[in-house]
Amino acid sequence: MIEALRVVYPEFPQLELVHRLDKETSGLIMVAKSRSTMKLLHDMLRNREIKKTYQAIVVGRWPKGLNKVDLVLEGDKESVTTFQILEYRDKTTLIEAHPLTGRTHQIRLHCQASGYPIVGDPLYGDSTFDRLNDSPRMYLHAAQLKLTHPKTGKLIHVKADSGF
């Protein structure tokens, strides 16, 4: 992806990918125009200064009291995600997820461990549900990023509609 962006934007030859999404996940990515900015943004991610919001459709009726999942992932590393219900649907729930840490597959694993896997998730999903309901893709979307620009101090808030 970063190589394609460098071709499209040759005036920024030092573009760097700040964070990545699983290939099945749609939505926003963050790109820095320089290595120095990328390093600052990485520090901000590590210090939880960048707020990321995801939307997902999960199998079943997400419980109203399940607002936070805190599990150990990647060996012995803390992983915390907060959740909010956006809408109950027939057999699914549209939720919002706010990862407070940044572990691999964190939201996907937290949903699965809670008993409400993400619809269409090829690794942690409910393959029977997906097959019976013709799920064409994984319904996890990076919907918002909110941060203060590390060099200008300007508040940045970007959104990408999920279409869910």
C-alpha cells in the first residue's frame, strides 16, 4: 500500500505507514509524510494519545453490560477495548469499539472471546453463521481517528463512513 501511495504522490517520496489494518478490515489508515513524523505518531499511539474508533457487526445480541474487555494477548501483554452498542439488528448487533491498546487482532479476539464474533471474520468468526447468511466480507471498519498533530498542535478528527 505504501509503495502505491508513493507512486500516486511522488511529491512525498518519504511517505511512511503509521499503522496498518488487517487486509479484511476497511476504513482509515494513517500515513506520515516523513520518518520523523512517523516516529512521533508511533510514540503517540504507544502513549494512547490517538483515539481510534472502529465499527463492527457481531453475531448475536451484544449484552448492554458488556462495555469493556480486558484480556492478556501476545504472550503477557495487556489488551483493553471498550465497546458501545449502536444498533440491534435481526441476528446481529452493530457496535463501536475503542481499542485502548494496540495488539494484533485485538478487537477481533475480544469480540470472539466475549461470545460475539465479527460477522465474516475468516479467523475468529462463526463460519456456520457466515455461510448461512452469505456474509460477503468481514464487518470491521476503522471509522474514526482523533489526534493532535505532533508538529502543529492542530486537532485532527477524520471519519470514514462504514456503510453498515
